[in-house]
Amino acid sequence: MTDNSSGECQSAFAGKPRSYKGGVRRWLFKSFRTQPSGVILDFILIAPGRLNTTLNAPIEPHRFILEPFEARRFANLCGQFDEHLRLIEQRLTIEIRNRGNQFELIGEPKHTTSAENLIRRLYRETKGTDLSPDTVHLFLQESAVEELDNVSPGEPSVTLRTKKGTIRPRGLNQLRYVKEILGNDINFGIGPAGTGKTYLAVACAVDALEREQIRRILLVRPAVEAGEKLGFLPGDLSQKIDPYLRPLYDALYEMLGFEHVAKLIERQVIEVAPLAYMRGRTLNNSFIILDESQNTTVEQMKMFLTRIGFGSTAVITGDITQVDLPKGTKSGLHHVIEVLKDVPGISFTHFKPKDVVRHPLVQRIVEAYERFENRVADEAPKDKRHDA
């Protein structure tokens, strides 16, 4: 058999150019990231007709043209030394070739279709935005990329207006979150850090204030330290609670400017309200944001939810995996999910690690912790049975 195979292999090379074997080897390595040799390579060369014909067929590029072509916008799209296109290539595992505004995308059909939709969206962004690698990264978030095939490139998105510009949600989960806030009086945003829960809630509040749909914004947060005791804090009540509300302030400063926020706080259009001091109040025509709600007790959560008055919208954000309450104290957020899950007029949006819009490492960190905690939870019953 060896002799026959060797003779058949030699006859397979008869009449073929010397580069044929090298070409097949390079194609296999590029397609499967493995160096072919021996029997596998010989079999492909000997009997191409016995294999599925698509194996040896060249990959058909996915072609499209960006119109209208404007040199400035196109340069903005590609980035310095085409760094934006390289980011898309790396994330979607495809190859991008272009000559001017004519593109060829090489890779799996699903990925190339997603890449075309993404590139077209980014090109529309260049009308009024200077793209940066951070912006491209936000568009590349898996939550958006997974659904690009199912979303029409021209489908309108929700736009929130602020004094410093406009804000649009990234990905379908963020889009659903914003739409729920605009359509319901009480809304919960639950998920890991970096998914935009608080930032989008503040953006919705600022947008409602700019449109004069509400008269004031209330920022509420439980004063619970993250695993350490800060002791006595100097200053009045607002100054004592300020460190806990810093993420909300940062978002407001970005959307309205430092001086404008200071004036609104002075006029009490923006109010800082410690959760412990909310009992007995009725909040009408207000936009109330309760941040870090996983650190509320069951009683505090019930008290807060019953403060909502006419013309008001409440957004409650939190991450049930980062509870800083004393050991043995049940989280009000964890409890309220079960209590109110079927109540009409109340929305719950659950974010996942893939929705993280910070540095890519943040998503990997969240996923790693999730895997570790799931593994510990799975092993715990085994340990108990073993001890018994």
C-alpha cells in the first residue's frame, strides 16, 4: 500500500506547477491555523474530487461600497494607519481590504455581514463625530455585534439630548433599557459594573429636564462603604454624602458642565438625598435615581419605592454580585426582583458581562469572577455531602 500511495502521490504532482503543493499548504494553514503535512496533505493533493468541492473552492469575498464618498469622513472612519479597521478585523476575525470606498471582507459570511453593518454605522457617525479607538470599541461590544444581522442599518435609535451634546445607547440591551425608562414610571437596571446602568439613567434624567418634562432630579444612594469603614466625615449633610454619589456627579458634569450643575444644585433643581432621610417624602414631577441599590435593606427598598408621586420616574440600579451589607442582611434589590417581577408598569433590564462598555479587560474580569463563583457554588454541595 505504501508503494502504491507513493506512486499515486507522485502521479498527482505530474503536470502541476512546483508551487502547487506550497499553495495548498499555505491555504490550509491560513484557513485552519495548523501546518498540514504527511498523509493529510497528500490526500488533498491526490484526490481532490473525493472531498467536498467547497474545501478547495476559494472563499468568496463580501463586497460593498460606501456612499456618498467623502475623503474627510472616510479618513475619520479608517483612523490613523487604519487602526479602526484593524480593531474590527481583530474582534470579528475577518480580513478587510479596501480600495477607496470599495470594500472586500473575507471571513465567515455571518461575520462579514455584521462587519458591513458595523462599518456603515460608523460611517454615519462620522457626519458629526470624530471617531476614536474607544468609540469603535463601544460599537464593537458583543451585545451590539451579535444582533447586527437582525437590525436594519437604517433603524432609528433613541437619542438623549443634553447640554453638552447627544447620547445614544450602545447595543440592544442598552437600547431596551432606555426605552423602558422612557415608557415606565419605575425601572430597574441590574447587572455588572461598566454596563452603563447609572450613566444612561443620568442621561435620561438630564434629557427629561432639558425637555421640561420634570422639575428636578434627585440623586439617592445608600451610605454603605465597600468593605471598609471611613469613620467621621466633616462637613454638612451634602458634603458627607458627596463621596458616595461621585459617579452620579461625574456623569452630570460630563453632560451639563461643572458650573451649570453647581447652579442647579444651588437652586435645588438637582438634589442630593441620602436614602436614610427619604421616609415621609412624596416626590412629584421628579426624576429619582437610586444608585447601588444592592446595598439597601428590604425595608429601605420598600420605603423608597413608596415615595414615588405623580409625574415622576424612578430608576433603580445595582449589581447583586457586589453587596456590601453586613453579613446576614438580605439585599433589598435581590428581594424586590422576586416581589415585583410580574407587576405591570415596572420594568426590569438585566445586563450581562457582554454588555460592559469599559476597557475590554473589565468584561473579562467580570466573566472570570462569574465563572469562579459558579464553580464554587457547584462544589459547595459536594463538600457538605463529604463532611456528612
